Amino acid sequence: MAELDALTSELAAVVTAKDYERFSVLQAQQEKLMTRLLAALNKDALAALDEPQRAGLRELVQRREAIQAELAQWSEDVRAELVLINQNSRVLKHYR
């Protein structure tokens, strides 16, 4: 879980910096680690977690959700920029 925690922090910084190439690599690594973690967390494993571990897991999921929200905003910003570029292109073609 410590590796996933560190990777999540790095991923958050990359999303904030809007570094798509680095994001793609880190996102794939995070998904792989998260899949492994979720597969290992069956009911017995969850019952064996103490409260600090549960709190850490909750925080990790919350940080991941925050990254997803920031990523959705980034995606919307890119979409809006592409629409603007398309509109500008149409205006330029019209006045040529």
C-alpha cells in the first residue's frame, strides 16, 4: 500500500502539471497496483485490517477520487480548447 500511496501522490502532481505523457505511464502503474490490492482485499483480509490501515485505505481511495475529478476537469478544459480552435479555424476559412 505504501507504493500505491507514493504513486498516487506522484500522479496527483502530474495531473496538476497537466503532463499527459507522464500521466499515461503512472496511471497504468496505479491501475495495476490497485487491481492487485483489491484482489488481495477479500472479506477476511478486510476484517484483519486495523483502524489505521483502514483509514489509510480510505484516504487512498479519496485521493484517487480527487485525482479523477481533476482529470475530468482537465479533459473538459482540453475539449473546450479544441472547440475554440475549431471555431477559430472556421472563422479563418470564412475570411480567406
